[in-house]
Amino acid sequence: MRDVSSAPSIIVGIDGSRAANNAAVWAVDEAVSRDIPLRLVYVIDPADLCGVDADHRQFAAARAALYNAQRAVQATGEPVKIEAEIMSGTPLRELIGQSRSAVMVCVGSIGMKHACHGMGSVAAGLTAWSRCPVAVIRPPLRWPTNPEPGSIVAEADHPLVLRHAFEEARLRAAPLCVVASWRAETPDDLPDESRLVQAHLDRRISPWRRLYPDVDVKPVTVRGSICRYLTENAESVQLFVSGSGGQACELQAGSDGCSVLTVRQNHL
């Protein structure tokens, strides 16, 4: 395939799985809203190239996977520019390299090639080492019990996380819940601690309300961990925007977690 420049784009890791195609469809709005290309990348591991026949099969599989992902994207009807490339290398290493010039990297939560020869999951490795925000996209619920759009949930402690969360809520016309967690040392501390955390949270999101008056934002305080809130509201959360990758909540393991957008302080 033709060479693609290192101009800013939304990168999607494609591996032939339905999860990867879901990630490509999710990423369409990210690319369209920024007027930048959606770049589909398939990485062939050299370890899988061991003979002429194997080479042909690998490249045929790559072309088929990219074709199917492109069809899924085109089916959205959105005016997105699609680029595609087949690369050689280990998926994790190559996607980390691509992240240096990308605006965002998106991958499916489960894929055929997420095991990366001893380096662990591609999704987990990307959230740790990517140079840009990483979205790990889970498939939508097959039978949603609530027809309303799922909420965006964000940690309250990081301004960069809040900015991305407000942008996602605006982009996807979704309500935003900004969550602050707290722990009381004794039962007598409960009322005072709750009021203090709520007041601090209100002050923290006040300037963001003014910047994003069209976003329906709800401040939420929870005793204990934010993981509890996510677990109790699993069916109504479409995306968790985190500064830590949600690893403490094990959102990247198991089948009942939500999609996760990881934004770190070096993603400026």
C-alpha cells in the first residue's frame, strides 16, 4: 500500500476482529470533528512470515481486514477521509511509534492479535506507553435496557482529563458525570467529609461549565473508589475518561467494563 505521511490523524489498530472494526466506527466522529484523516493500520509480525505461502496468506488477511474495516466506516455515511497501511513489526511497538504523530490511537478491547509475544496486551501496553490519548473500545451492549445515550464518566482530579471528557460529551451529545471519591476515617466524619468533597468538586468544574454551556454535567461524589460507581452504573456508562487507564478498576479485563479513554499529562 502507498506510504502515508506522518500528518496528524486518528489511528485505529486493525487486526481482522469485530472489536477492531467497532473501534474504527467509534473513531469516525473523532476524525470528522477535527477534520483529519482516519488512518487504519494493520501490523504484520515478522514472526508470522515464514515462507512464500505464509507471506501471501498474511498479506491477503491484512488486505481483507482493512477492506472490511473501511466498509464498516463507510457504512456510517460520515464524510471521513480514510487512509490505510500495512506495516511490518510487532503491533505494540508499531502503534506506539505511530502515536508520536497521532491525535489519538484507538483499538478494540478484544482482538485476535492483542497478545504480543510476551509484551502483554496491546491495549494495556498502549495505555502505558503511547505518546497520545488511547481509546480502548468495547462493543456496545447487544440488548441495551436504556435507549438514552450512555454517559461519559470522568475522574475529577486532572484538568487534562476533564478537558477531554467535556469534549467527548459535547461530541457524542452525552451527559457527563464528573466523579470525586472520598474516604471517611470514622462514621462521624461522613457528613462533613461529604460536604467538603462536594464543595471542592463544584468549584473544580465551575469554569468548565462556563466553557461548555451545552454539556449536561453532573458532579458526583462517592465514598470509597470510583470503581464502585462504575460497577453500579455499568449499563449506563459508554466511556470512562481516566488519567490512569482505569487499571485499578480492571476495566481493561473482563467483558462487562466500559470503553476507556486514557489521557496522561504527557499527552499535550
